Amino acid sequence: MMNIINSEIKKHDIETQISELLFLDKSLDLSIEWGMNHILFAPSKRIRPLLVLESNMVFDPIDDDSYVLAAAVELVHTYSLVHDDLPCMDNDELRRGVKTLHTYKGEAFGVLAGDALLTRVFDILSKYIKVEKLPAILRLFGEKSGYTGMIKGQILDMEAEDQKLSIENINIINYYKTANLIQLAMMAGAINGGASATDLVVIEELGKYIGFIFQIQDDILDIIGDSAVLGKQTGSDDRNNKSSIPLVAGLDKAKELIAEYKEISVNLIDKLPGNNNFFRELINFLVTREK
């Protein structure tokens, strides 16, 4: 199990940072402010922003920029959830234990609230990240969250509806849709910590396999999980005629792949310097989580 006390302290610090950074313009319309807050501050594990901090600490102590990056990654993640739940995508009505935005104020409002979260990211980064690191950070966020990364994964996922895909093709979708955001979090922290080019390659590869583990377990829970525990509807993949590894290959094969990817991940962790125990604990948590 992950160190709960340390993780909870960091989660609190991350949420404080988000609150301080998000609404600097007091002229913001209250409805869009509410919309940006609604899913963002609903109960969450904050795995991705925690990955920013822990990846940073492998190479150097965390600083103010670490928390800015952690907050920015969480904004990207939350924007992706808001859009993913829209009627034109997965049409889900529950996220993080609360009703999704479009169920309150319609699809157009959900689109705009997601857009507001994403564009706020680049405003925050340009204002607060040290100038010598800013170009690399901006490129990373654009690459991993944009049409060459997470958005590409979402498009591939939508285009694959009503098709029975191979495991290899599902992994391509999972790489762009899920692993790219994990890579973004880990690489942003590592860059801020001064990681070498060689270490960044390891971090990026580790992020890929952590993303695979996360997504396969998520897809398993979509079949056998309890929506009350998960805080979101189950059966989404089957309802939307989407291929997932457990749906296509079965639960046993999905669990075999998780074990395989866990072994690869541990070997990659062994290549990292410093205290990397968090990543071992995280992987153990991901393969046994129920929400």
C-alpha cells in the first residue's frame, strides 16, 4: 500500500495550489467557475499530480514549480474527464462520485468548461514555470495532451467503436488515451528535477507501462466493479460497443498482461536513481485497486 499519510499531505498541498492558481481573474463568470470546480474538486486519488512530485523527488527536492506542474497536470486530466463523459463521447452521468457537468447544464456547457480547464493550463505554465525550463515543459504538455497524444487516443477510441480489436490495437489506443497523460506527469516532474536525457527515456517508458496497468485494471473494474465504490457508472465499454482487453481476451488474459507489465515496470524502476519506492508501491496499489 502507498504511504497514505505522505500521499494525503501532498494531495492537500496540490489542491491548495490548484485553488490558488485557478481563479486569478476575479471577473470570471460564476457559472464557468462553478463548472471548472465541479469535477476538479470532487473526491479523487490525485495519482497523476502525485506522480509529478514523486518523479521530481527521484532527481531533486520538490520546489514551487513542482506544485505548479502537479496542478497543471490535474487540470489537463480533469478537462479530459469532462469531455470524455459528454453525450457525444461516452455519455456518462457519474464521475468521481458526483453527477457529470452536462447532466446539470447541457453538453455545450460541458465542452466550454473542459476548454476552460485546458487553456488555463498554458496560462499557468507561462506565468509561473522558470523561463529556462518553460520551452521543454510547454512542448511536453502540448505533445502529450494534444492531437499527437491524448486527443489522438480519444479519436482512435471513438473510431474503434463496434469493432473487435486485437490486443495490440487496443494497446495502441491505451497508450495514447491513458499512458500519455501518465508520461506527461512523470516527465514533467523529472524535467523539473533535472533528470538526464537517459533518465527521461526510462521515465517515459515506465509511464507507458504504468498507463497500461492502470487502463487494464480500469477496464476490469468496468466489468466487475461496483459503481458505488468506483464513483462512476460501470459497463461503459460494453454499452458503447468499445473493445477492451478484458472484453476481447477475457479477465484471465487481462490479469496475465497486468502481471507481465508489472514485471517490466519493476525492471525499469531499478534503473532509476534515488528513492523510487513510491513507484513500486503505486504499481502494487494499481493492480489491486477496487476504485
